[in-house]
Amino acid sequence: MGRRARREQAKADRRTQGRGATPPRGGLGTNASAATGESQRNGSWWKPKWITDIYGELRRVTWPTRLEIANLTVVVILVSILLGFVLGGFDLFFSWVVEQTLFR
């Protein structure tokens, strides 16, 4: 977990502690609303539960910085160029071999 994610988690913990509630910890725990048969997080017809789950997961993702993206892009481009030269060299070598063996 990165520094930013820990800070966000600490903020969320402080917010929930200020209300006097403990944050839910996943799983199928029992609570008052579950005991009555109601789901704690009901979706509505215009915003189903799975969409809110997706947004929640995307908020927890540790996204790369611009510098990391730039560095990884350069690495991908360099590896692609290197691999192109290697494959081009193999192609030239095998075409030379075929010319020497079949067309002589």
C-alpha cells in the first residue's frame, strides 16, 4: 500500500470514528439491517450496487504518477525497437541462408 493510499485510509478511518461508527470490514457479517432481511447497501434502479462497487474499487486503486507513466512508456518503446532490430536481423539472416541454399 502506497503512502497516498495509507493517508486516504487514515482520513476515512477518522471520518468514521467521528460519527461513532466502526467501518464495515467486508465478508458476510451480521448487523441490524441484515437481521431484518434488508441489505445494507441496496442499489436503486438507476444506480445498481455493482456500479457503486466498481467506483469504490477504482477509488482504492493506486494510480501511477506522470513520471512513472513516462518512464514505462520509454521502456516499452525501447524494448519494441530492440526487438524489431533482433527480428529484422533474424529475417535478413534466414533470407540470406535461403538464397545461398535454394538459389545456387
